Amino acid sequence: MRNKPIKNFLSIAAVLVVCATLPASTPKSKTFRTQQDYESGEVKGVSINYNGEVSLAPRIDELHASSLPFLWASAVDSKGNVYAAGGNSGEVYKIDRNGNATKVFEVPEVHVYCLAVDKGNLYVGSSPQGKVYKVPFGKKVNASEAVFFVPEEVYIWSLVLDAQGNLFVATGEKGNIYKVSKKGEGQLFYASDEAHVRKIVMTQAGDLIAGTANNGLLLRISPQGKAFVLYDSPLVEITALLVSAEGFVYAAATGEQKTLRAAPAPSRTAQKNAESGDKGRGQGDEDDVLELHLQPLPAGGGSKQFGEVYQIAPDGVVRTYQTLKSERIYSMERAGAGSILLGTGDKGRLYKMNSRGEMTLLSAVDEMQITALQRNSENNVYIITSNPGKVYLLSAGKNKNGHFISQVIDAGVTSHWGAISWETNKAGSSGVSAVTRSGNTDKPDKTWSDWSQSYTMSAGQAIKSASARYLQVKVNLTSSNGEDSPVLREMSFSYLQRNVPPQIKQVRIHPPGEYYPESASKTKSNSIMGNGSEEGQNGFQSQSSLSRRSNKKGYRSVSWVVHDDNGDELSYSVFFRGEYDKNWRTLAEDLTGSVYSWDSRLMPDGRYFIRLEARDDRSNPPAMVLAVERVSEPFVVDNTGPAVSGIKVSQRGDATVISLTVEDAMTKLKSVEYGVNAAEWELVYPVDGICDTRLERFEITISPRLSGENSIVIKALDANGNIGFGTHNFKL
């Protein structure tokens, strides 16, 4: 199967090479084969499993479109009715199996964050100014009649009933848990040190499992109110809890990381995801816990958000099953066979995680967050969303069609598209097709081409979209009966970049004496310098980036930064000329690194320029090679020390005065020292007090005055480290 698309592509590539304006010679390709490859784009109506296989997703039927922007709480009664509530209006709706919605209660508070039911009543937790209401099924009651329990706290976050009908109430901004009898008599059951107790669930043994914020603690609380920390999460908030029939506790945490700490050993799946480089699914920050759980992330938020799933075994062993680096987990529900469902934001995605911790992107909704998942006695799963608020029913059947749209693929430069092909396992009347579009902006807009006609040949078809820098692919999956589904395993396409010249970003001349010996190789004899240095070679070229820097008198170095949009392998030539020369002369050719060092003592003193030429000849045939060049700033070669002249000796009172002149042809002076009659060197300043020009006059006063035969030696140092000497013998 794979030979056909290759042949097709080669024929297309041949046409492109003839017709295009200097295309790059080596085709490139983009392949989608992992779960992350597909999830990085937009998915609708398809599932993507942990092996990177794409198939039609389970059907999701809309039951109710709420007038509320947020639905945060849900519960089901014994008849299969689902109750949903949220904000910014404290309304509670009942939705029957046919999707008929009825408002059954309304609280004066703005938000309802939690619901619970027993055989005859609906319990409603409202915020702020937290209250718990008890609403009998089938009866119309107003809020004042239904008040059941009023704690002192601001928020009512979670409600759960035990086997005896006691209601447990989790609160904030003081993280307390209350136990309320059937008569509404409440008492403090557990006072935490946390600001919020966000979620509570009951185990079969009667223990309460609680998750907190702002320190992300997971607690087991006995029926007597004794708490034990099961896990201290590295994330700030526990957002969802689930207890399996086998006694395993599953907890979801979200928010930013607190501090660096030792984490439980990851599962094989978590390790596999880390090794594959999970790039994450978004970022943001929140102002407080209320914002964290209920509002979409602000665009371009600061603190990085995470979502994690933990499994706590009955023996207390904790495993981090999944880490979502850019999605927040809002809800959890059982899915059978040891699997659980996860509802996330801010892309409204529904995941299914198996007992090994392997995740399948089961489906996605148009709304931003799946804030609640609710299973009824008939194992129907309701999906509750926010932004906007809707209620869906997860069906056992499959969608008849679905698609994924890839993220925008950047070819780097304007490119000619080759062939698109894929591997699929079709079943029954199902099928796979693809379309493409292209443009020169990094986000599709009205300047992009329209979607192309469908490609239906999995073995490969030439892409019809116009040559451009960016391409997007949409793959459509279909099934005529809603039962069979194709399985897309891999999709790829190829392209030829239009060849563009390299870009020389910088040419830098290094200070005198600086050179780079590591990764150096002997240069070719095509340099006009010859092999004149004591090492037997005139220059060195680093084969990669700047290596360890060394210092060696007389050596100079030039380095460069060059970028090629095609990613071509480049070669470099270095030329030089004097300030008044007309012609450039070769310093070195066919270099492949980014720095070149040479012995400047083989060059006469003077002002010079370096010209760097960069060519993409290592990746293109001769007719298509492109080259650019750039000239450096001028620099001085100065290997000659300062000259000492005009030494004169005179007597002045009780002192001997020696005057002289020091001059350097190219560089300003740095210091001058003298020694009289082989004594220690003494530093002397020029007449004007500052040694900062190429020509300076000096007067040396020696007291007491000298007599008889004497000698003086002058040592002058310039800014390049060159030394010049002057001597004078005299008799007084």
C-alpha cells in the first residue's frame, strides 16, 4: 500500500521542481499518528484513543438548553429524572427522559453549586450566604418554606447523604463539614484548617472522603469525625471525587502547582505521556477558588494550570494516573469495567480512563466546560455543561459523521504541497475522506483558500490547495448506519519548501587574543595566509557553536549567527580587505561552523573588514544554491608595540628630569613604565595625567639627582597588549 503514494508523490515533486521558483530540493513531511497529534487540533464527533486511533464517537443527544450560562450541579432521582442548577440565577430544573425541562425551585441566592436527592426530596445548596433547602418531590414550595439548614459559612460546595439519611454539608470560606439530621438539626462534624472543603463523597463503609482547597488535601474522615490525610496534592484544589465498588478512591485536582514536592510514582501511561512530550491544552490563572472552578480561563493567563487524576488504593498507595498540562478536570463518573469518565475544560472534552490509567478522548461538546457528569439507575450518563449551560445524554450508539481539524501546520516558508495519504480500517459502509486549505497567516481567515474538494484515495492524492506557508487538514469520518465506524490510524502529507536564501543575523569580530580551540580542524590551504604560524596552521574553525574560549596573543576570531528558513545545511566563506584595498581576499572557505580564528600576525597592521558569505549548497543542487553575504564593522589589526622616541635628560635643582614621547601607530596607549639602572619598574603618567591617546608626552622626575653613568629603559603597552621598548644611556 505504501509504494503507491510514494510514486505519486515523486511524480508530483518532479513537476513542482520544474515549475516552481527555486524550491528546496528535499521534501518534508508531516505525520499524525499519536493521540497528542490529533488532540492538538479541533475534534467533533470523533474519539481518539491512547494508541492514536481515531473513530466515530458515541452519540451525545442534547436534552435541554438552559437559559443559565452556568450549570454546576446535578442529581438524579429514582425515576431517572435529572436535576440541574447553576448561576447566575439560582434556578433548579428537572429534565425528564424525553428532554422536557421544568423549573422546580428557585433560591434568592445567585448560585447553586450542589444538589442531592433521597427517596422523597431534593436538597439544594446555595451561595453566597450559604443555605441548604429541602424541596419535596412533586410539591411547589417557595424558598422561605424550604430552608433546611443555615450554617455560618459563605459557600455551600458539596452535599452527600449517608445510609441513615443524614445530610453532610461541605462549606467555605471556612472549610467545615456539617452533619444535618432528617429534621434539619445540624452540628459541626469536622473543622478543617483549609479555606474550602470542595467535594465530599461517602464510602460503603460510611467514611467520608473530602477534597479541599487551597492546599489540595484529600481526607478520609471516619463516622466519628476523625480525619486522616490520604494525599497532599501538589495542585491547589480537589475538584472531583469518586469511590469505586472495589474501594478505590479516584480524585481529580486542578489549578496551579503549589510547591515542588515528591509525587507518587506515575503509572506506565503517565510515563508514556511524559515521554511523548505532552504539550498541554491551554493556560491561565484564577483570582480565587470560586473563579477557579466556575469561570473560563482568562485569555493569556499567567500561572500555569494543570489537571491530575489520582488513584488511592484501599491500602493507601497513591498513583498519579494522568497529568493534563493545560486542561482542568471538573467532573468524574463511573463508566463500567473499571473505567471512569472525566469532564474537562476549557474545550468541553469528555475522556474515558481505563483501569491502567490510559485515556481516550471519548467526545467533545461545543460548550467550554463539562462541569458535572451524572449516571442514573439505568446507567444512562448525563453531561452537564457551562458556557453555556446545557444538559446532554450520552448514547450507546455512534455518530454518523465526525471530523478532526488539525492545528495550523507551519511549513516555515511558502511551500508546494505534495500528496496526502492515510491508513484506515474501514468497517461496513463507513469511510474516511479529507480536505485541505492553505494561507499565509498563522490563523485561518478570509484570505485563506476555501476547503478543497475531498480526497478519497487513502493511498495518496495530490493536494489541491494553493502554495502557501500554512496548511490545515480536515479529516471526515462517516458511517451510514451509526453503528460501524472507520478507524483512522495514521495520516501524513508532504511538501516542498520554496528555497529562500539564508539570513545572516550577526557578524561579530572578537577582541584581540580571543580564539576557540575546541572542535577545531585544520583549514584548507586555500587561504592566502598560508601556514605561517608556529603551530603550522593559520586558522581554526569551530564545527558547531562557540566553544570554550581561550586567549592567545596575535589571534583574532570572527563568529556569526545565520538562520535558514528551509533548515538547509550551510557552508561559509570568510574574506577580508584592508581599509584602502579594492579587492577582497580569501581568509577561509567551505566552513561549516559558526566561528573562525586566525593568526593576525600574518596581516600587516591596519584597519580591516571581514565579509561573510553563507550558502545553502549542502542541501541544494548547484543550479538552486542561494547565497548571501554581510560585511562586518571595521576592526584594527595591531601587532606592533608602541614606539619610544625623543628621550632627553636634564638636571633641575636637586632632581634629574627625563622627558620622552611614546606613540602607537594604531591603538591608544594603555600604560608606560620605566626602570633606572636595572631597578624595579615604576609606573609613570603622561604630562596631561591620563594615558588615553596614541601619542603621549612624559616627564620623569628622579630625586635625588643622578650622577655618573646611568641607563633608563622605557616599557610601553598599548590597548591590544603589544609592548614597545626604548633605552637610553647617559652620563651626568
